[in-house]
Amino acid sequence: MNELPEYVRKFWEVIQMAGVMLDYEERQAFIKDNTELLRNSSIAMLDDMKCGRVSIDETFCALNAAKSVASSHELLRHEAHMSGLDTIAFLDAVVSPIDVAQFLNKRQHDTTIITFHFLTENRLAIFAARNGGKRKGYGGIVGYGNILYGLSYMVGLKDEFKFSLETNTNKVLGGNFSFESIRKDLQFLGAHILSLLLNPHAPTEVIFLPDRLINFLPLHAIPIRNGEYIHDYVKVMSYSTSLCELIFSGQLAFNEFKRKNKKGRSPKLIAIKDDTSNLKWLEFEKNNLNVIKQQLRSQNIKVLVKKVITEFDEDFSDCIWLSWSAHGRTSMRGWQYSYLEISGSKVTADIIKDWTLYSRPVVILAACETALDGNINQGWEDYYGIDMAFRIAGAKTVIGTLWAVPDTLAALTTYLLASWFISGQVTPDRGLTSMQGMLRKGRWKQFLLKSEQLSKLPKEVRINIQELQESLWNLPNELFTTPECWAVFRCLGR
């Protein structure tokens, strides 16, 4: 670090000072006050990288360290607290090229991390970090641990691009989202992303780390050509808000849960259902829960349905799966303005992020706009999505929505992912990616229960499920083939 330019050392001093601040508001204000320093240092690093003064893996880690700093360190602070560790010592950690190499090289398949960085209104950097080393035909600059790095740096972005992103953001927040309105933006970004991904071929897994208004874009729905999407090339897609969240999240809290669980507490699947919400397919979800109960009958796993949530429930400590079917709303103004609604009461994101989810659950948020956030006017970047609030609380994976979700699709997604999860067939990120591909191709009915499966259910459950499945069978196969439907969910975490 001593050999690095002075501005780089100052950059890391700001990041580390923010990390050791225990108060979230203080940390947030500190980052805001140092925005110009972080921005100018990031631009200088990219310039110095070209002449070899700073390596590409160091630049990659530095620019990512400036993403969602306040929220990322809130996550680390909470996990240190859950694990009974020295909070100050743990928060001092920053992601280095060594951490990136260890994370990627432990993956069981070809994985690429794609990160976005709005440095100014007309400067956008897109990085790629991929495992695979010096394999023949692979392009990129080799960094620590044989990780291949790539960069697409756009200087002089037209005002129309930012205006288009802002227009899309306002449409989403106003309930008027249209995929066609963002197709050009996705194609523009997609051209740069695909040049990094298809080098020489697509990886098995892609993890996106968006920035600002790019959080509103379904990057997993990038169109390629002739009706093809990125889905046709990549098997697993997920998101993260920062390298800090991606690499450090959950490393300690899960071990603490296993220690606590020795006391004989049973793991739980919890479904939160709002009977007052008038969601049409709520009955379908309730009956599907009965099917899941039958699947878990031989295991020591409880299935609970809750209708009123106003504060932390002790059952959440043992929860391995949590689905929330109700109304919700994300705000860009802060945690206290984003909320989920249940039976007329609002549970805000600033309350959720202080929960203690020791068991590292998978969370499905089948409510509208639970996985989005972006900063329009402020010069610093942070993320206030409800999905991130659950990640801070300890969730391993959170599947949320980018815009309003059809009731039928919300119920179908919740049921299918829960069934696959408890059967151990696929991970949530792979399951969601696979399901979206089938929805797009009109093959979703193959997921419904077959006659032999229904015959094994208790009579009262079987009758209800049969009636509901008949309603689904009568729906057109192409019901979910538009991107507005199949691309609405995204996966934060893995």
C-alpha cells in the first residue's frame, strides 16, 4: 500500500474510517461529505491503471469498496453482533484482490462478477472479474489468483441515456413500467456487458452489482439477438449491492445459529399471508403450503402461517424459509420509508434490518417493488431496497420484485421455489433463473403437480389443489412470456 499514489491511500482511509463508524447515520453523512474525493480518486485510478501505476484488480476492488458503503458496513456490523465478535475489528475489513480470488476460485463452475460504476453523469465503468485463469482463448488481464479482469470504460455518455434511466425510474415508481421503454438502455449496456461475458463464451454464472439507477433495470433480461436473451446463455444469475456484501455476508452468523440450534429448536418454514390484501391467488398459496407440510412430515421442520407481524417474531430466529405475500413499497429516501404491509400495519425496512435471522433463511418477497432502489440526484450511492434490509438481518438469499407483480405469478413463484428448496433440487438463484426461462418460453405448466403426485395427498388438500390447478391449466401458455412478467423477480444473494 505504501507504493500506491497518495490519492489512493486517502481513498482507502475514507473507506476504512466509514467502516469503523458504529452509527449508521454518522457513517452515511461521512460518505456523503467525502463523495467528491471518492469520485475523483476513482477517475484517477482508472487513468493510472492505463499506464500501470495501479493494477486492474486493485482498481476493481477500490471502486467496488465505494459502492453502498453505509449499507454494506451496516450488514457487517450486524453480523459481527450476531456472532459475538469485536464489531470494530470486524468492520475494519475491506475486500482485496485476495478475497476476490478466493471467492471466485471456490465456485464450482465458471463464474463472472459484473460491476457498474457511475463516476460522473457522463462516465460509466463496467468491470468483469472471472475465474478460469489462463485457459486457452480466454481474454482479459490476469490478476491475483489467476482471476481474469476486463473493463469497458465509457466517457462522454449522452444526456439522453441518463434521462432515459430517470424516466424509467419514474414510470416504475408510478406503476407504469414498460419493458419496451428500457429495451434500448438494456441493448446499449448489453453490448458492453456481452463483450466482457462472451470472451470466448458465456460463463455458467453471472453476479451483477448495479449502481444507482441501473438498479431499476432487469439486467437478467438483456436482449441479445433474434428473440434471444442472456437467459439462453447463462444458467445462474443473481445480484449483490457490493463486493463487501457478496463476499463477507453470512460467514459468521450461520455458525452462531448452528451453536444455538443444538438446544433442540426446530427449523421453520414461515409464510406471512395478508388476508385483508384481496390478493386473488392467496388461497392457492395456502393450499400449496399444505402440500409442503406433507413433504416435510417426516422431517423435524415446522411450517407456520402468520397473519400479523408488527415486530420481530422469535420464530424468525429458526426460520430457514420465509415467504411474504402482501403489499409493499420501496422508497429511495431511506430505510424508514420502505415497507411491507400486513393486515393494515406497516413494517419498515429500518425495523427489518435490525432483526436477527440466525438461520440464514431464503426470503421470497411476493410484493410489488421490493428489490429496487437508485439514486437520482445525490452524488453518493447507497441502496435502501427491502431485499437488502433482509440481507442485513441475516438472510442468505432474498428474491424480490423490480415492479408490480401479477398475483398469479407471485403465487406460482413462491410455491415452485419453496418446493425446489425443500427437496434440495436447486439453489434459489439457479431455480429462479431456470423458472424465468420456462415462463418466457411458455412451458410453465410442466411445473404443476401431476396426477400421481396429487394422489398421494390427503383428500381435503387434494380437492382444493385440483380445483386451483384446473384454473391454472385453463390459463394460456403464453401468459407470462412478456419480460414484464418473467423478468419481474430478481435474486439478491445466492
